[in-house]
Amino acid sequence: MSTLATYAVHDDRSLGRPHAETPADLAAGADSPFEIDRRRILHCTAFRRLVHKTQVFVSHEGDHFRTRLTHTLEVTAHAQRLARRLNLNATLAGAVAMAHDLGHPPFGHAGEKALNELMAGRGGFEHNVQSLRVVDYLEHPYPAFRGLNLSFELRESLIKHCTPYDRPDESATSDPTPAALYACGPLPPLEGQVANLADLIAYSLHDLEDGLMQGMLDESLLAESTLWRDAFGRIRAQWPDRPLVGIRRPVLDAIADRLVQDVAEESARRFAGVRTADDVRRAGRPLIAFSGDMQERVDALQRILMTHVYRNHRVVRMDAKARRLIRDLFQAYCDEPYLMPQRYVERIAEQGLERVVCDYVAGMTDRFCRQECARLFDPGHHEG
């Protein structure tokens, strides 16, 4: 008997997939539809490329900073933990988390901003829309259809993914697919909302840790955050002689525990009167949320990160370089499309030149983007 809440997405109530598949194709009776989604995401090339895409600090600055892949894995862990705590479908929540950044371009939000500017008047670029495009069109490992043919619930959660740094807009693309996914209601199911909060928790905590490792943050700066101060005080009292590097992980774990507890309590309160997944989609406000007090604490921590990490001169300088690289590559491919692989050139007649170029650049890793710039613009570069 299922232990899921009535308002969770149950395996046998999925709204289906874009393309019909036989029971043999789906291993019917062996796996849930969302486990099949999870497996397809895990094996796709876009997921593997996340290992060489920037989260905040580019990979060549050190081996210990988060990449887009390790960020994704942390979001997945938080999402599954929250889902289980709330009696939601943890498999679906984890699969949404695994897919939520598949459309992110190289060099993090700097790359996204550059592509959106380049695509102005041509449908724009927004990485949630691009994540859906990746799983619906750009990935095509199966001969029977394009895309990964994922479940409706996962696909709608991608297009409705929303955090302070993710503001999807259904008008951001001329493709009618996003509008169809919004037709059932403006909000994603609870499992998609869990992934939203898990994303925020993950990047708040790991950007804090990476900022400490880079020397951008210290105890005195973080003392301005009550969220940090409360957790740090308890751990410091237990280990008064340890350096910060030796206790930062217990502090971050304590903050994560407090955030999860608060989300569980506040969300349970908001569930009153909600009976089905469709009630969730039309609830009028997100049901997975922090309490008002905790949201203020998270906002205060984010302000510290914004001032001392995201606007640090080293990050800003790298972002400026990244935008130039992407602009130069984009223009080079538009001027000479045959610089791209043939399979991309063949899509131009149907998809349009700029959209195909955008797809190609967005799919690059940081490393490949730098290598391609060297191949195209450095007269001294020799092909290996």
C-alpha cells in the first residue's frame, strides 16, 4: 500500500509521455515511470557534461569547488530528503533535481545572460526553457523518437522551476510546448516545488563553503547571519580550539537540518485543504516554502553571499571574460555555420540559424568553450 500523501504524484497517476511507448519499452511492472525518467537523465550526455560546467568558480581555479554536476547531486539529495519527510514521491523529486540544470550554458549565469542578450528578439534564452528543450529535442538516443520522452510531471517541473535566480517565463520561447505544460496550472506538483527549495538550500550552503575556501568569507562576516551564528555558536562551544576549516562541515550540516525542519513544518501548515496534485497546481502560491522568519534569515545570508562572493572581483572578472568568449563564438558560428558539426548545420532550415547556434553554444562545457575559442581565434593554436 502506498504511503504517499493524496496530494503527492503517485506512480500510477502520471499524465503520460509525449510519445507512446510499449510496456516492453518502459519495463512495465519493474520500475516506476519516474525511476525510468531518472535513469534516462543519468545516462544522457547533457548530464555528463555538467561536470565541466561552472557553478560559481570555474573548474581551473581548483579541484574542490562545486561544479554544475556536484551542485546537481547536492540538490538531488536535499530534494529526496524533503520529499520523504513530507510523504511525497522522492523518486520524482530526485529526478526533477537531476534534470533541473541540463539546459545551463557554460560559465554559469554569466553564460546565460550573454546568450539571452544574443537571442533578444529571437525567442530569448532561459535555462529552464533550455532544460526542457534538452530533454524533449536535443537529446535523442532512442530511434523511435527525439528527446528522452520523460513524464509530464517531470517536464512541467522543469519549465516551472523557480528560485530567486530562476524566473522562467512561458513567453520566453516561440515553442508552444511550455504553454501546454502551463495549461494545467501555474505551479508545478509538490515534487517540483521540493526541487525548487532544494536548489536554493544547496547553492546557499555550498556557495558559503566555497566562499570560505576562497577566503572571500570569514567568521566575522558570517556573524552578521543569524542562520550561521546560531549553528556556529553551538559547534564552536563543542570544539573551541578547532580552526574554522575543521568545523565548517558540522556547521553547514546543522544549518541544513534547521532549513529542512522549517520547510517541513511550514509546508505541512500550507497543505491544509489540499487534496490532489491538481489542487497543488492551482493553489495560488507555492506550498513548499520557508516560514516568514526563516525566509528573512535565508535572505540575509544571500545578501552576504551576493556582496562578498558573487560580486567579488575575481568572480566578476571571470564572468566578464566568459561573456566575451560566448559572444565571440556565437558570432563566429553565425558568420560561418559550417564551423559547427554537420548535424547542427542540418537543423538550420527547420530551427533557424540563431537558435541552432544557441543550442550548440549552450551545450558546451567551460573547457570545450575555451578550447574552441583557441581553435578559432588563436593564430598560434595547432590542432591536436
